[in-house]
Amino acid sequence: MSTAPPSNELDALYARLDPGDHARAVSVILKLRGETCDVDCLYCFEKRKETPGGRRVDAAQVHRLAALFAGRPLAVELHGGEPLTAGKAAVADVLRALAASPNVVRVSLQTNGLRLDDAWLDLFDEHLPSLEIGISLDGDTQGNSWRVGYDGGPVYPRVVESLRLLERRNRTTSVICAVTPQILGRAAEIVDHLASFPAVTAISFVPCFDSSVVAPTRSASTRIGTSRVLQASAIGPSGPAWAITPPQYADFVLSAAVHWVRAGWFRKIKLDPVVSVIRRLRGLRTGSCHFDDLKCDHIFTLYPDGRLGSCDELPWPQAQLARLPLLHSQQDVRRAQDRSRLLADAHALIAPCTSCDYQDTCGGGCMAVRRRYSHADLGDVYCDHRMRLVDGVAALLTQPEHPEAVWCTRLRWRPHHPNQMHDVAAFLRRWDDPFAFRQRARLCTSDVGNINTVGLPGVHEADDLDPRHPQWRDGIEPGIFPLVQAITKRWGYITYDSCQGHPATPDAPQRSPSVGILPRDRTEAAVIAAGLCQLATRADDALPPTFRVELGRNLLICATTGNRYPVLDLRLVPVADSSPNDYSAALPTSARLLAELINHAEERPSGDARCRCACPPPASEPRSFDSTEVRQ
């Protein structure tokens, strides 16, 4: 019988709203006009809610929100539908109210860009000069096939005019680009196109995971417009033609990331979710709730009729918490959250993440999407694509000169806690210096592994041993020494950790044979990574069926400086259906067989700039939909 993780472990990944917390921000999405919009994008999730439009969020509601969350930082996003359909007078009132609220620390506007003109920009400059502008644009003309007017006509040319206007006004913007089949397989082309607009300084790729959509959006009118005819024709038995799968999204984002680095766009453009993953890999926070613990309980949506709920991507009306006039304190908000079955469901979805290697980098993802995939019994599909993103970006961060490493599916992000060395830089220098002084080390051995990290004052720690150290051989367990010797002598690489493997005992868990490798630089890291992948591929047929090779990326932390060094780990792990007896019997020969593969290879991994591993890049074929055929 399994037990749920402790609540503090869950809260570390999905924080609950603490009314007494005055440091952690909350985000509020102001649906200025509800779902009212001047375009009719076929994939619009807001219109699928069938919420009433026509009304406007007003300044009084803004002041009430600011008072409700007084003492806590408040980030506000003006959203829709299309927020600018509220009109200049109403938007000016809202901006003045936001500017007058001391706890509002950030205000952004997400617009389709069609109404932007000099008068609007003058209004922004007058009432809230710090307003950040985001524009929705799905790449080029083909990518924007799903973004149409009610007449079914394209809106792309008008959005381009707005981007040129922002450039003339020395304004910058971020672009939200929906990933649909119309841009799959064209990541480099799309990045180049969006980055070619000088006003664009950030691109966020968001997936159309809409396979559960089975019917077109309802219309209040008895006359079905051209755009709704297009939408209906795009929805088939297997879902809408604009939907993609999580693996397709991961491949697209990683392709975009590779080009982002190769083309040098990283110097100008922030690319998400890539930058969010990079920040998490570096131990930093990110503003994306998909990678952060400030999830649905810290995100609120206000509609013009006073309904206040959680994140707008969650299903409504289930996400509604209360009417704004009925909430007088953050305690009232927390009590409303505690009554929400939807939020309880979302919080429970994070439970498996507490035992996942990727919890510190993935952050659990989007609860709305996780919920849909979990209810369809496809939770693993969602998690797998998140892991794939982390693995690929970790490779990109480690060896940016060789970005093709993102396609390696054998090297996974597998952190160790803790993974620390006293002085990594000194260890690297000493490894290659035959004249360096090598202190005598204290060797701590046991039946369940050598624990050589307990140095005494004046005694060198054994985790810093190198092949020229007189105690090198004694500091390495005999069962793993042939593999360590092959890696350090035949390949010439630096090992910083090893274990010969140990069966489980009443006092210690099972440990697999493993070797940790510390690259000297990023070029060598690329060569080692490719060589390990090729070795693992050859080992598939050479090792006993009890074992498989598991490769990992990891970070070694220097205790002296706090710097983090990318490292690579090789581990021989038992297959899922192997018995403990079979595992124990194969332990003595497993590492030796792997060492023989290294020693008998024709040559060591080369410094070829391509650094090819054994994993082929993906082939992602987009589905196409020609809206002109329907209009004809």
C-alpha cells in the first residue's frame, strides 16, 4: 500500500497560498472584456468556455484586487479575448488604477496586435510607461493559418504592421507563438522569421495540446460565420487538425533551441521554455509557473462580471473561487481555494514528482495540461516530454558548441544529492600535472562501498585521487577498477567517482556499478557524451541480460567556490524483471565486460567537431490544413 508524500514535500513543488506571506507574488489575469475579441482564432480556448462578453473590468475592481492582496507583490496581465476592445477610456482607467497601487510590481498586456496604433502607444506612455507588451503571432503566414478574422481572412499582415510600429516607437515586445502542425518541422525558419523583427526580444513557444477537443465552439448567433465553418471542418474523429502531441512539441522546441544557439539569436532573443529550463538547471527561479512552485494557487483570473477564479487555463466554471465583492481578505481567498475540488485535484497531481529525478528542473509542468493527460490515462506521455526537454537543454547548456547533442536519448538528467568535491579546479590541475604534490589520503572502506570523502585536518580527501597518486589503486573498489582504468588510461578521461556495485542489505540499499567522469572543458564534454552513447549502444548486445547501461548528466559542486561543473555518469543498472540473485551473480563480470568494449575498440572517441552519438535526430512530419479549400 503506497502512502502520499508529506505535505511539505508537495508544497515545495506546488506552494499553497499563505495569507501571511508578504514576499511571494501572486499573478492576476484581468480578462478586460471576457472572451470578446475582434478575431476568431480557431484554437481559442477562452471562447470554448462560453463566457459572457460585452462587459469590462473597471478601475474599482482593480482597486479592490490590490486591496485584497495588500502587502504582497502583485503581477497583473491584461488579457482577453482582446483587451484593447475595451476601448481607450476604459483601458486608461485601468492603467491609472494599476499605477496607483503600490503592490503592483509588473503589468503586461497580451494583445493580438490588430488595434495597436500611435494613439494606443501614447496612452500607454502617459498612464503606465512600464507596461510590457506581448503579441500573439504563430510565426509566418503559414503558421498563422489558424488565426483568422470572423470572415475567415488572415490577420497576419496587420500584426506585422504593429510590429513595425513598435520598432518605429523604440518599443519591444515578446511574442507568444502557438506550436501547431503548421510550423512543425520548421523550427529554424520560424525562429529566424520572428527574430527578424527588431521589436521582438522574447519568443515563447506554447503547445496546442488540444486533442481532447471534439466539437466546434458554440455560437450565440443562428448564422454560422466563415471562421466557425473553418473550425468545424478542422475537427475530425481524432481531434482538431491544429493539435500536436507532447513528443512533437519537445522535438520542435529542441530544434528551435539548437538553431537559437547556432544562429546566435540567444544574444538578442529570450527563448522559452528553453531559458526557463536553463535557469532551473542552474538552480535559479523562473517566472514561468510551469517550472516554478507558484502554480494555480498563486494565479488568479478576474472576469468583468466579478468572477474570480484560478488560472484561466483550468476548466471553467470549476476554476471559479468566488465573486470578488464577497472576498475581504486573503484568508477568504485561501478558504475558497480549500473548498475547490479542482485545486485539490491539481495539488494531488504533483505527488509523483516528489520522487522524480527531474523535480528540481521540470517543476511539475502545467497543472491544467497534466490534469487532462492524467484523466486520459496519458500522464506518462506528458511527463516524458518534460523530461525530454530537460535532457536536451541540459546537453545544450553543457556543450553549446555541439548542440546536436540535444538529440541523444541515452544521456538523461540524473542528479545526485549531494554531489560535491572540496576543490574541483585544483583536482583538475593536479590530474594532468605529473609534478604536483600529492598528499597521503585517508581511505574509508566498507562492505557497502568506499566512503572516501571524510578527510581529517591535514589529510587529503580520497575523492580527489588521480592515477599518479600512490594510493590510486587502493582507493578504487576492485570490481570497478577495470572500467575506471579503461576510461582513464585508454580514453584518457578524468574520473571523479566510482562504485563496484553492492546488493541490498538490511542497512543499505542496492547500489549499481558506476563511474563518474569530469570533462576538462566543453569540447571534451561533447566528445565524452558521444563516446558514452556509442559505448552504450554496443553494450546492448555484449552485457548479460541482467544489466543495461544508464547514462546521466549531472552537476558536481565545488565546496570551495560553489561553482557547478557538468559531469557525466555511467551506471550499470539491473533490468526491471531481473532477480536479485541474477543481479548479484552478474556483478563481478559486468564492469569488466564494459571495460573490454573500451579497450578493444579501434580508437578512443575522437575530437571530431560533429561529436556524433548513436541517436538519430527526430523526423517530425507536420499535418497540413488548407483553409482556402473550405472557403472555396
